[in-house]
Amino acid sequence: MTAASTRMPSRPQAVWSAGRADLDGLPDAWGVNIAYEAVDRHVKHGHGDRVALRCLRADDLVRDVTYADLSRASNRFANALRRLGVGPGDRVFLLLGRVPELYVAVLGSLKAKAVVAPLFSAFGPGPVTQRLRLGDGRVLVTSADLYRRKVATSRGDLPALRHVLLVDGPAGDSAGRGDSGDLADAGVAALPAVLAAERDEFEIPPTDPEDMALLHFTSGTTGTPKGAVHVHEAVVAHQATARAVLDLRPGDIYWCTADPGWVTGTSYGIVAPLCVGATVIVDEREFDVGRWYATLAAHRVNVWYTAPTAIRMLMRAGAARAREHDLSALRLVASVGEPLHPEGVTWGEEAFGHRIHDTWWQTETGAIMIANVPGMDIRPGSMGKPVPGIEVAILALGEGGRAAVRHGAVTEIVEPDAVGELALRPGWPSMFRGYLHAEERYEACFAGGWYLTGDLARRDADGYLWFSGRADDVIKSAGHLIGPFEVEAALLEHPAVAEAGVFGVPDPIAGELVSARVSLRPGYEPTAALRRELIGFARKRLGAAVAPKFLDFDQQLPKTRSGKIMRRVLRARALGLPEGDVSTLDQPGGAS
Ligand code: 6R9
């Protein structure tokens, strides 16, 4: 045992056994199914009348969906999948805004033991179709508009995609046969009509806790996006952290502002709060300072899980805006996704009377791993400490800036305050079980008995963890993880572009913004018009959330001897920093 292991929380496995015992399990010992724990068991225990979803619609109407409603609607969805021949392990992709149908589809798919793969509705056609292809998407639940704009033209490249269910139905076709206009492709149907034909009852089949439940795409430095595989057992960690970190209690009003197209919006926007029997605010509209405060006040939100980008936008509007509202119902405000700078933590106190609790986790970890739990003495700027059941190490770095691995072994840094790669001891319930079709990339995440996170951090003498940056080149913009390779590949599709390097530059609100440097093919001139054209070209393919905000020309992109473009040098150049010392470039608003 190393020195670090002796500081680990007591008997991590015992924590998870207790978490498992807190679940109902399927009747007749048929295993564990996330949707049963999230919805049906509350109905069984007599809480069917409790509101599960409070949907704030774009037209200002508020629609409540009770646990009993959600149980029936998801049963109908599960029956529909069965009728369509969609079975265990088949992938159901979701490309939707924050609408109730999304929750019905997630829970119904899980009941039918299909695998849920959420997509961000602001992605352009490129990222959408690529993920559908990589994940062998068999069913897509979306809207007619999103389908037309992002999928229809590539339908021929998606042979596995058999069924498209439109929440608003193909226009003009109330029968749901989907035989109207340009939506005439086989398998396009109106979801409302499909559901109306199904029964309210569905018996969840036996579900092994190790059965695949969710597929979350995430990005690395190179290559295609990676589909992180999660299993039904993950619900143990969702429920345990909802209680221990977010302090969620039955009947609480809870608002998670993350989009359900990303892992936070699924794990903590759907699964975790429903497991504890809370009421989830589902806000269809985008960020707006006044409306957000009005929402917190009018619905008497008790627990609010948000992100640094949103907090910085609220800060810009001033704490006085918050104090115009009665936010007395708020018990806990937590944050995730990017570094929460110390000013953000203390600003919470000024604005809401609560310091903001930072939490850290990743798509791969499935649930919160490090947090400032309620009652803990918060050190502004620190991510907090490992949650019960999680063991963390800081590993000594090698030349490439990642943990040094020699003969399969790594070195733990035990002295305080030294920066190294953050690593976690595998074995927690919500840990990803693989990257779909990419065994080698999965294996590469582990060394010396640790899962390597790709983040750099330090631990102080009291065990608090401080984020100090990414060890790789991925970009976090407004909390969204963006792979530079995916952006470079899109730029390279333009005939003018010979080479492209993509990197993040600091931004006071979004944390980082995507920036690109390209070299041009012979015959093209580096003009302002071409710059605009390339940015527009990337936006059309990738969507505005992923495309570069800035683009510059450079015929001599810096490269390693093996010919790899050095993104960190590009970043240093863009920021006017010395190129030799790129390792010290911290994240903007960095917590350290
Ligand atoms: C949940 C989620 C994971 C990466 C992670 C890290 C960054 C997340 C953070 C944080 C500093 C925090 N990150 N929480 N950085 N402080 N509290 O965001 O998952 O999209 O996979 O991103 O986000 O770099 O490695 P995902």
C-alpha cells in the first residue's frame, strides 16, 4: 500500500454495497434497471401523484408530469420499441431540446433494455451523423425540424438507422405513417401517434446490472469521438451522490441547467433526481438572467446544479439582480463542468446567501467523484475532496505531460501541492465499462491500477483537490467538451485548407473559445472573406457550439519532428506567450 492509499476513504466497496442496498431492485429479484429505480418504484410506494417533471414550455405554459404519468408514458414507449423490433442492446439516439418526450424516451428505452445515446441538439449535421454511425444508431427520436436540418440528407449513410420517431410528427400526417413530403424515408413516424397505439403497462424484463444502459459520446485529443459505455449498475452512484453531494430529498424542487445532450444533463438532469423522488424543472428555453432568477423564485427551487459559464454570466449582471427575487427556498447551489474560480464561489454568498459547491467528474466516471459536500468547509477554488467510496491519486508526470508510465507502473505523488495527473482507483459503480468498438483506447486509460483522467491537479496538505488544467488538448467551451480533431477534420473538408490546428483560447465568460489556424493550398489567398467563409463552412457542419470563433492563416504551422501540428504552440502564439514554455498555460479562470 502506498502512502496515498492509506488516506483513502474507509472501505470504498462498503460504501457502494450500502448504496446498492438503498435501491429496490426489480420485483422477483430480476436485477437492477435504472428506469425502475427512477420512476416505477415511487409509484409502487404510493407516490405516483408527486410531480416528476415541471415543464416550462417555450410558450410560457407550465405542464406538470407526475411519476404515475411518466411511468405510463415510458411504458408506452417501451411497448412501441418492442413492436418495432428494437430490443436489448439496440441503440436509441435522442436529438431533442428540453421537452418531456425526451424523458419519456430515455426511461422507456431503459425499460426495454435498449441503450440510450443522447446527442446535443446544437450539434451540426457532421457531429450528429458521425455519432449515429459510430454508435450503430437504430432508432432516432427527434423533431421534424432537427431531422430535416441535421439527418435527412445523410440518411443513406446510416444503414443501421431503421426508425425515426418525430415528437411533433411529420407535418400534416396525424396518422403517424410519415408519408408526407421530404420525410417520406422509410421508418419516419410521428411519436404521439405511435405512443397512442400502445398499452400503459409494460413489464421490465430481467436486467443484469452489467447490461449496457447509456452511451455518451465524448471527445479526446485525436481520432473520432468516443462512445463511453455505461451500465444499469451506475444508478447506485447516481442515487448515492444525489443524496450525499447534492443533498437531494424526496419532494425537493430541483433544477439542473445542463443540456440533456451532455452527460450532466442525463446523469443529474434525469436519473439522479428522479431516483430520489424529486421534482425536476425542465426549462425549454435558453439562458436569460431575469427569467432564470424568476424561475428559481417562482418554483421555489431547493437544489440548483449549474455551471461556471452560467455563473459568470449571472455575475456580470450583478448580485443585486438576484436579490430582487425571493430565493429563500434555495438550500444548495452546486457547479460542474469547468473550473469554478474562487470569486464565483464567494459571489454565491452575496447573491443567494450560499457559497457555490464545486463538483468534479467526467463522462467516463458517470457520476460525481470529487466535491464540496454539504457541511464541508469550502475552500474557494478547490474542487473539494473525493466523495465517499472514491480513492484519488496525483501521479508524477512524464515528458508528454501525462502520467509517466514505466514498465506498467506509475508513481504517486504523496507530498502536498505538487501538480500531477489526477487518477482514480477503478471499481465505482458508474465507471464506464468501455469505449464502444474501441478496446485499445479504453485500455490506454489505465495504468498501474489507476484510471487516468487526463486532468492535472494538486492535493493540498488537508486533502483538498485543486484543478490546474488539462493534460491533453481537449477544449472546454461553455462547459462543452470539444475535440480539436473533429474541428480540424471539418476545416480540412474545405478545398482551400491544406492543414489545420485547433485549440482553446481563454474567454472571461465561456472559459475557453475554439480557435483555429490553417494553412492554405496553392492558389488561395488569406483574405478576410476567406476567413469568414471558413468559419461559416465549419459552423454549417459542426454547429455554432463547436465551430471555431476565431480563425487565422499561417503557412508555417509548428510541427513536431513526426509531423504532428503542435496545438499548444499555436495557442501560445495566439496569446502572445513564449512558445518554449507552453506547459505552464493554465485554464482561464483557473482555480489554482
Ligand atoms: C461532467 C463533465 C470532463 C472534464 C474534466 C475536466 C472538466 C469538469 C470540473 C472540471 C475543473 C471542475 N471539469 N468539472 N474542471 N473543475 N469542477 O463535465 O463531463 O464533459 O466529460 O468533461 O471537464 O477537465 O476532465 P465531461
